[in-house]
Amino acid sequence: MRIEDIVVLIAVIVIVDVAILVALLRKQRARKASSDTTTIATELGTTADLPKKSPAPVDVRYNPDDPHDATIDTYWQVWFLPTLLAIISAPFLLVGAGFGIASRAGRRRGPEIL
């Protein structure tokens, strides 16, 4: 397999991952609740809808020095960016590790005799 093929494969994987994330975010936005919700802004520039009368308590993350800067403690609010970076960087890490293992295996064989 040539290096160009590997680069194309990695690019396709990244594009598919980004497309999946965009589809999930669109699906989440499509599930907007009815008018009995309160909308708050988040760190990522997105909005989150909260029911005015929540059936269960909602965990909130905030800085005690600035309690007005609060976000809802959900997976997407806390781990979206690290997850996205891990998805994008994982193929590069795996390919780099594969090349490292292959180059070390080539050194153990010794010089080729022509």
C-alpha cells in the first residue's frame, strides 16, 4: 500500500467522522422542545434548552468566583472538543505507530544482500 493511498484513507475517515458529528448535532437541534423551555448559551457558542420544570435535578458546572458563567454538565458540553480532536487524530496516530513498528522490524533483519 502506497503512502498516497494511506493519506487518502485517513482523509476519508476524517471526513466521515466530521459528517457523523454534524448529523448528530443536527438531530439534536431538531429535537427542540416546545415553548416550555428556557434557552441558555454555552461556552461553545451553542444553546441548550432546559425544561422550566425539570422532572429531575440538572447538574451545572460553574466557577465559584463567577457563578453567572455556568454550563450544563452534559457529555457534549464538557467533552465535545476533546472527543472531536481524538477522532481526528486517532488515524494519524495509528498510521504513525504502524510506520514505526514496520521500520523497527526492517532494522532487525539486517542489510539485504543483493
